[in-house]
Amino acid sequence: RHPYLFSAGDDKMVKCWDLETNRAVRNYHGHLSGVYCAALHPTLDLLVTGGRDSTVRVWDVRTCAPVHVLGGHQNTVCAVSTQAAEPQIISGAHDSTVRLWDLAAGKSRATLTNHKKSVRALAIHPKEYSFVSASPDNIKKWKCPDGEFMQNLSGHNTIIQAMAVNEDGVLVSGGDNGTLHFWDWKTGHCFQQQMTIAQPGSLDSEHGIYATCFDRSGARLITGEADKTIKIWKEDPLATPQTHPVNYVPPKETRRY
């Protein structure tokens, strides 16, 4: 839509960069502490940021004017996602809650308190009307617009810093210990676990995965990691049902018959 890149940092600054001139062209002032997450609205010219001042702030991209200050979280907001349908803004925070926001009214429409620990990552399905939130206890799947709980995706027992989902229903969660788990969105089955390869010469502790996203085709996964690298993963062209069998047994409580 526009040749801009938005960045947020620990210096309380949110900047807009023009990718044609490689210069910062706008600053968004208002956060009282470090800014940890940012998301662009898919249809409106709005930027949403969240940070250590426990607020979610909505900005007009063009004028830099603050549209809303969404207060309600009791601790650092570390994940924010946007979508065109309601709820247009979803945020997760260190107070273990996920909040769904009414953008028009500028207030919270639902608070999801099922998680026991910090919610550090969110992902919205591009086609299905649902989203997931990640915490060290579980990844939880919710139904929009009211945040009805659908199911738990259990097994990735680490701090999950990043998640991404593509149109084929493959959900990826990246952990602080360098593990990548691949889940089937519909069933919640973890069909593959992968350990990232640390850059030669880096410490074992520098395994963490801080950011994940799929490219436009949905076939390539891009990760940003603690060993100062960006890695691109592709599907294994030689994989067959024989080499990678899916041992899926439906859990008893979700069996329909």
C-alpha cells in the first residue's frame, strides 16, 4: 500500500521510514517507556503499538496523531495483532491476559484470562475467523469476535516469542530455546519439531527465535534469531508420507462420535 517501514524500540520511539529514500520521515511520540510491538491495520491507515507502559496506542499513520490510548493491561504489552474484521485489535501482555479491543469505541470488548503466564505471541489465521495466543503453559486457539476458547495446543514447553500461520493452516511457534514447532491449525496436532542451527561461533544460549513470518507464497518461513541471523526455511522437496509419517490420534474430548 505504501513504501513505509515502521520500527519501535526501547527508546520510546516509534518511527516511520521511507524505503525509497531510506530516511526516517515521521516520529510517533507518546509512549512513556520502551515499545515492544507494532502492527499495521490491514485496511485503515492506522498503526498500533504496545509497550512497557502497559498501553496499546493507535496512531494515524499520515498525521502522527494519537487516535486512541487503550488502557487496561496491568503489565508490559508484548504482542499486538490487527485484522480488518472485529475485533480489529488483539493484544497480549505480561499480565497473562489477552484483550480484544473495539477500535471504534476505543475500549476493551473482552478480556481472556485463561493463560497462567505471560502472553508473548499472537497469530491471526488469514482465512478462518480465529486466532491463537502463546504462553509457556499452552498455545490457545480462540474464536473471533468474542474470544470463545476452542482448544489447547500443548507440548511447546518454553517461552514462545513468535508465531506465524499461513493459508494452508500451518502454524509455527518459535521458542526461546531455539525450537520450532509446526502445528496443524484444524486439529491442533504438532506434526514436526525442529531445532534451529546456531550460527557457528555463537553461544549455545543464543538459540532463541524472536520473530517468525511466512512469505507471500506461504511456502517459505523466515525467522529472526538471537545469534544475529535471519534464516529462511523451505519445505523439504524429498519428504513423503513414508519418511515423515503423521501419527495423529484425535484427543478424546474433541472426538465428535
